[in-house]
Amino acid sequence: MPFPLPIPAPLREAARPGTGVLIALSGGVDSSVALALLDHLGCEVHAVTFKNFCYGEEGDSAGKSCCSREAVAEARRVADRFGVRHWVADVSATFRTRVIDPFVAEYAAGHTPNPCLSCNALVRFPALVQRADQLGLELVATGHYARTESLAGEVCLRRGLDPEKDQAYFLYRLGRELLPRVLFPLGWYCKAQVREAARALELPTAERRESQEICFVPGGDRSFLFAAEAGGGPGEIVDREGRVLGEHAGLIHYTVGQRRGLGIAAPEPRYVLALDRKRNRLVVGPRRELAVRRVICDDFTAAVADFPGTGPPIGVEGPWLARIRYRHAGTPVAAWSRQDGDLSVVLARPASGVAPGQSLVLYRDDLVLGGARIVETAA
């Protein structure tokens, strides 16, 4: 029977019959359909599910996690359906030191980290490639909505075609040396197409709910972070002038740009402007005070080999965009300057909700140029 999705020429070219591919199989619908696609194309597919943390200690809520016992069982059912060898790989020690511990430290510093970025760059993809090498397989694959393309002899990262689901933002930190080994079979589709394909294929994961949570914080319970508060706990909510407006429940519960859950009355809505970790204060103000034009970053990673030290370069086509968080549509870039790992970006128009700890990712059209961790902003 024909496959229930149109298969683009770049995917056929990359995943030729007989190509050995190791896929990260999470037990969700996306990676399941990605596996089905690769199997349909005649690849030699193997699958691995990563155990990121000790789900046995997480209670009933662990069933919602991407590496819970339920998810592992679902992944195994999908692998069995296609006759694919399936492994479970324990990466929990690396995951704790490279993802969870830095996540807690960032919150303790009053920042808002994105752990998926660290997981992809420092845990998931290196582990995938290492296991593929052990098995003698050429490529690795995941269910991310992104694409790769060869430009001037270099494999580059591009956004997924579905703007609502595109996940290239989470992948900018992948080393350029890894990209030639990576396939993203779903980058040409939208989520609705993938879900319908899963139903047509009668996959056991077709109706599995998509998690929007951090995998090691099931249910959004960040109670394990309280140790990072170092006795801070509740504190004052103040405006820019230092006037006390109320009391916050602990800085770990807030992020820059947040409006809900402040519990204060004001003639106009108040938003979180800053987290003052030193004095354990939450600084709030009207939306207009959120606007910033300059974003200072560190830990820069170039996603293309010829990323310029200053930009946008004169005479080179854009548009040049900066995304300051995953769900941000993007803001035009007026200029940037880079020195080693530091990046300073001037936005062409003000942006709101730019939170230290998140990442700023630069694009030219749908090509990912690179990104860095936000540490400071200015109006």
C-alpha cells in the first residue's frame, strides 16, 4: 500500500534503501511515524529509547514523561510492529550532570533555562551517534520537526516547514560535525499530517497525547528546586522604584514576561520585569517596560561555518530574524557583533519577555545561523 504521506525528494535521497539508521524512539507519535517512514524507504532501522532519569522514583506522574516505563513499553510495541531491534539506553548519569544540575543552578541564579537545548547537544545526539557507531550504522534520526540541507558543501540546519511545529530552535547547539549524520524525517510535514498518518498506519501511538512538560518535571512540580532557593523562599514584589506591591511565592515560580499568578491588584496589568536574586525580589511593571532592543548573550554556538563576526552583512539577502524563545515568531535584526563566545544583538524593533537563561537563535530566512544564551538586556 502507498505510504500515507508524500515523501519529498531530499528525504528519499538521504534515506536510500539499505541505509543503516538508528532512531531515537520516545514512545510518542512523532518518532513512531519517523520510524515508519524510514522503514517504508527500505532503510535498515534500529531503535533506542533513552532513560534520562530514574522514573521509578517519580510515582504515577512518571507515566506522562517521555522516558517513563509506559513510554518505553509503547516504543517497544512500535519497534516490534516493524520488526526493528530496540534497545533502552541508560543516560541518566550524564543527563543529571549536564541537564538537571545546570537547570537547577540557572534557577538558583534567577534565570529561566531551557533544558531541551542542553539535552539535545550534550546528551541525546552524542549518545545516538555513539550507539550508531557501535552498531555500524551510518545515520541517526529523531522525530523533530526540522530539516538539514547541503549548502556549498556543508550540511546546514533549516526550520521545519510547519511554522507551528518547527523545532530547529532546540537544535542550534548540535555540533556541525554531527549534522551530516542526522535525519529529521518529519521536517516536511505538519503535526496534523503526522497524526493522520499514524492513524492510517494503525500505530499504537496514534492517539498518544503530546507532552508539553519538561520530561524530568512531570506535572510542572518544581519542588525539587526549593533546595536551590538557599532559604530565600517568599519575598517582596516591587516596582522599578522599589515600592512594595505584594509577596511572591519564591523566585523559581516566575519568569520574565509572566503576567498570571502574581496575585497583586493594579490599575493596569503587571508583568515580571526581572528576578532580583540578590535581594529575593520580584520586579514587576506595565507591559511597556518589558520592551528591549539590545540582547547580550554568552555561550555562542555557530550553526554555519562562515558565521560573520558582525552582521547582518551588507548586500546579503535576509530577512534576518532573532527568536528569543521557542514560541516566539521572531524579530528582525538590525545588527549584531560577536567576539569569541559573546554575542550582542540589536533588534530592529523592541521585543518583550526576553528572559535571561533562554536562548536567542539567529536565522536567515529558514536557515539557522547560530545562537547563544541570553544573560542581559537593555532598552
